[in-house]
Amino acid sequence: MTAALSPANRTVASTRVDRVASGYMKTRAAILVRTGAPAPYAESRPLEIADVDLSPPGPGEVLIKMKAAGLCHSDLSVIDGNRPRPLPMVLGHEGAGVVEEIGAGVTDLIVGDHVVTAFVPSCGTCQPCHSGRPALCEPGLVANTAGTLLGGSRRLRRHELELNHHLGVSAFAEYATVSRNSLVKVDRSLGFAEAAVFGCAVITGTGAVINTADLPRERTVAVIGLGGVGLAALLGARLREATTLIAIDLSESKLAMARNLGATHTFNAADPECADKVRSLTKGGVEFAFEMAGVVKAMELAYRITRRGGTTVTAGLAHPQAMFSIPQVGIVAEERTIKGSYLGSCVPSRDIPRYIEWYQEGKLPVDKLLSETLALDEINAGFDRLARGETLRQTLTL
């Protein structure tokens, strides 16, 4: 059964479907055609900007006009080959846009609604979803690994060749057809660039603090890795009134940014005495350490600076073959806790609106994480800056 639409909404939807007699519409998109291309990407151009064919939404799906999309290390890890995905693929998973057309069975959105994408679609029926852990949705994992939407379909083509979807979203495009289960409706007054960052950086970083760690107030905290996700974690720890809030990174400019965002102390991870200095400052280590860099050395540092009885949380996606080893006796004798965090252990439909509310109240100033804005044609150069660690959250305006 198709969703009920007002006459105005029917007009918009019908115009979109009728643009191409075949049922497809044309949209410009950034297509990853190969992995492992040499840097600089501005020259090797692993992402091709081209017109592609986009199918209208099927049952349970929605067509959105993308307005903004963030460049994230999760995209970069596909480009450089550290995170294998089926190719060719339209990349991008952190996005915000406007509903253009609604597929059959979607009754809780209307044309014109503003939405943020969630990079794990939640089926709502598997065991993890029933347990309140949609980040671990089993059909969502299968679809994301295969490069399809939640229902198993692909809605993108180029020269009759099917293109894969990145994490059910493919936000690096003017338009996207996505599962309804990959979208969260948000306040229309929110700017699109700000809205997009809630779809990954904020729910991953702030969510790791609020949900995964359930950080109590007034604790000692360290954040290792100060990209968009790490700084969002820093903001979450500040929200929970961390008494000592330590920021650690290799970049002095990011350490300066962390101080501006509320870090009480900063340390350069390249300092061979970094761990000893943190442990001395905190008289034995922090109660909670958050690893956000996605590299083993950062995880080792996070574990070393966590005090006895403390908790080490990692939300950084390391290379699939990277191994982290620790003395097992320490977990027992020191009652240590190590926790993984994916999607910030969030329920996106619950957490994205409440994090946005905190932002609007001035409690979570995530707009300070935004750096450059780019056009779609500048995307390869944008990933060069991200790979060199020269930027925070670059945003495509689409």
C-alpha cells in the first residue's frame, strides 16, 4: 500500500518519477572505481564524478535530495583499501537532505521533510534490534557488506552496470534512494551541514561517551585521536562535566582545537613519555579512555593510561587484520573493562533528535567541528586533506 500524500506532495513526487521515461532519473555522483590509488588523490582521482541512473524508491524506500555530506575516515578507509567493499561504489555515509519522493508503505514521512542518514539501517525485527542495539542489526550488516539497500536491492546504475551503495546511503551524490530505516527525521530549522555531522561524527563520538561508556558525571577522561569523531567524544565528556579532560593527538593544531573545546590538558602522542605523563597527572591513569584513531598504537596508549578498575572504549575502525594484545592477567587483577562502540551504541531515531536538541541548547557545540565546504568536483582533494590530517569535518554542499 502506498503512503498517503497530500495533493501538493503527489505533484512533487510525480514530477520526479516522470523525468525519465525508463523510470530512472539522472544524478551526479562520486563513484569509487578502484582502491589503493596513490596519493595525492587530486591527481590519481580514485573517485570519478559522473552522471548515473537512479531508480525511484521501491517499497519501504525514500528518494532524498542530498544537501550536505561529510567526508569521514570511514570513506577514506574504503578509498585506500583498508576497508574492503564491493566496487564500483558511490561513497558517502554521513548526509542530510530533503525528502523528494516516498515509496510504498512509508507512512511516517512526507515530501519536504528534512532527514539525516544513519549508516546502519535497522530492520527492527532481528535479535539485536529487539534488544535495543540497532547498531548490530544483522540484516543491516549483510546489506552494508554486500553494497545493497536493506531490502537487498541496488538503485544505482551507470551504463547498465549496477553500482553499489555505501552503507546503505551513498551520500556523495545529488540524489539518493535509501531505505526508510536509514533515515531520521530532524528539525527543519537546522542547517544541513550541521545536520549531516550528527549522522556519523556525533552519534559515533558522543554516543560512545553517553551510551557505550554511560559516562558518569565528574570523572577523569582521556580522548585519543582528535578527528571529527574524537572531538565529538570530547564534547560529550565535557557535557558530562569531566573533571580532568585530556586530549591526545599527533597534530598540534588539533590539540589547540581540543583546548578551545574544553580539554583541560593536552599531550602529543609522539612524545615517548606521553603515557607516563598522563598517569602522573592523574595519579595512576584516567577512569575512562576513548580511542578514536583506529590504529593499534592509539589503542595501546589508551589502555596504558586507563587506571586500575577503569574502562577503555574504542570506536576507531582499525584495519581488519590489525591485532591488539594485552597481558590477560591485567584484566583480572586490575578489573579492567574494554568495550567496543559502533554507531556510538546509538538508537538513531532516539539519539539524533536529542543530540540535536543539546546542540540547539548550546550544550553540544558540534558546529565547531565543521571546517571547509566543498563542491562535488573537489572531493578527491578533500580526501587528500583528510588523509594528511589537515582538517576536521569537510562538508560537501550538494
